[in-house]
Amino acid sequence: MIESPDQPGRDDLTALYTGHYKQLLRLAVLLVGDLAGAEDVVQEAFVRIHYALGRRPVNSTVDCPLAYLRQTVVDLARPGLRRRLTRRHAPPVPDAVVRALRRIPARQREAVVLRFWADLPEAEIAELMGVSIGAVKSYISRAMGKLGLLLQPSR
């Protein structure tokens, strides 16, 4: 790692930004439901990790910067936190899927997006959401049932 002596972690942050911004933005769009809000969430997540890296003690680091960013995006995407704010290269999500995701409860949407778009294991999703693995499985199961009904072609 090559660092600027006056700004520790800056090169790492640049690499994180260039390597993961699009992935984090897709995650945020699916959680938030609109591009402008998602961009705000991801931008704020990068501001927060920049602050965390700049304030760290000399021998301390954020354990896993990408996990920190994901967690921050998920937290900021929650409606209460978002109001306070003024899969690698996955194909675009069809509009019908985005509309259907908007129609399911937020926790179910969060679990489905983290599982199938962020490609996270259930244990990591449980940790990010602050719930048990069983709750994650339940959220995903209920969400998939609802999404299946919402995405059925009209007969």
C-alpha cells in the first residue's frame, strides 16, 4: 500500500471507490428505490469511511473497508437515516423487478437485495441487518413468494 504521509488511507480509499462504487450504487438503488437517493447514500458512506480512516490510530485500521462501506450503505438506506441526509458489474435490473421490490416490505427487500444482488451469504446478511440467520431466511422466503406473485405475467 502506498499512502500519502499527510492523509493515511487515501490511496486505499481511491482504490475502494474506483473498484466498488458501481456495486455499492446498485445495492443502494435497490434498497432506496431511486438513483438520486442512492447516490447520496453511497457518497455519504464514502465520506464516513474517509473520516474513519483519517482518524484512526497509526497502527489501527478499519477491519474490512468494503464490509464497512456495505454496512454503511445498508444503514443509510434505511428510511429514518436517509431522511437526515440532504454483484460486481451485474446486468441492469429490469424496471419491473425494481417496481416489484418497491412493493414489498423494507426488511424483505433489504434481505433479497443483499442476498441476490450483493451476493452475500446469509450469515453476513444477518450481521448487516442485526437479525438472526433464521430471520434472514424468513425475510427472503416471504419476499420471494411476494415477488413471484408481483412478477407473474397478467393472464
